[in-house]
Amino acid sequence: MKTIYLLPVFLFGTLYVNAQTLEATETEALLTVFVKDNTKKPLEGETVSFVAKKDKKVYTGITKENGQFQILVPEGDTYTVQYKAFTENENYNVLDMPSVDGVVNYEYDLIINPPKMYTLDNVFFDSGKATLQAASAKQLNELAEYMLLKKTTIIEIAGHTDNVGNATANQKLSEDRANAVRDFLIKKGVGAKQVVAKGYGDTQPIADNTTDEGRKKNRRTEVRNITN
């Protein structure tokens, strides 16, 4: 049995043969994926996908406590490598999987730094209220799925408003909206200790409040990774 190291893209890793539950074939390679942060700490609960160039099929795995998983992928194709960050898939690199005679194993090291902040652009509330609109469900469900895999991750849901109206009312509205998102995630099974809700009112604008477009940008909900 051959082991191939993908030197142009990846770091060396150790293949744990005894832990294998899958076996390579003449047409499918056994890919052992190692996911770490930049301090080389293994990352658990990371979702990594390999998107085939030829037919767009997606091959996905989720890392275990040791930061690893194994998956079978067809040889003779090129794959876009993606990992899930909060709610979106981020492109990491491209993997060329050549056809090789015999049965082979590939090893793949993925070094990522989980994002510290993400804006939920598709989370909407009724005007002046903390009532989530139905269109928010898709992105919040994706966030819940992410958090259910990341048992040790703690996030802050940060609510923000524009500066129209009373500052005290804006502060309360931002808190209520942050709590509405937190409640949604908890109802989906996310641990209550994993989600902190905090409102910032109009104190942290990211755009000019004198324009409609600027005020729209300032009315936002952010996810902040506050894991120690």
C-alpha cells in the first residue's frame, strides 16, 4: 500500500493506520485530513469539504477530537477544498488528486484560524422590534449547525442599531435583538453557556449614520468568537 504526501500544498502528518475504518480502492483514494490552528492545536468539529471539478460532487468530513477524519475520494480529479466558518464555506486551496496505479493513501494538513467575528447579513427583524423575520431562519440554522459541532466554542451575539431615535431605546432594542438570536440558537439545541447576548446600541457604528445606506450597515447583528 502506498502513501502519497502532497508536498506543494500540505504539511507532513502521521497516518494512523490502526484507526482506519475505510480502505482505499483502485479508483478511490483514502484521504486522511488533519485540521489544526496556526499553533498546531488540533481542531475538533471542523467541517471540511472537497468539491470535485468534474461533476461538482461534494465529499465532506468532520474532524474528531484529535483534529482528524478520513474520507474516500475518486482519483483523477481536482478538488476545491472548503471549510465551514460560522455560516459560510471558505475556500482554502485546490487539491489535485492524480490517478495512481495501485491502492494509495493521501495525507492532508489544513491549517486554519477560526474567524473572530462575522456579520449575519441575512438576519432580519421587524422595523423597530426584536421579532425575527422568517427569512432569517436559513442563516441562523446554519449557525446552529456549526455551533452544535463546536462544543467548546463560545460566541457573543452582538446587536447594533443606527443612531436614529433615543439612545436608551436603541440600547434596549439591540439587547432584545441579540437575545432573540440567542434564544433561536438555544431552541435548536445549542448549549446556553455557549452563547452570550450583548447589545451595543448605536455606540459602534461601522458606517456614516447621515445616509440611508450607512444606517442600514449599522443596523447589524454580529457573531463574535470569545472562546478563551
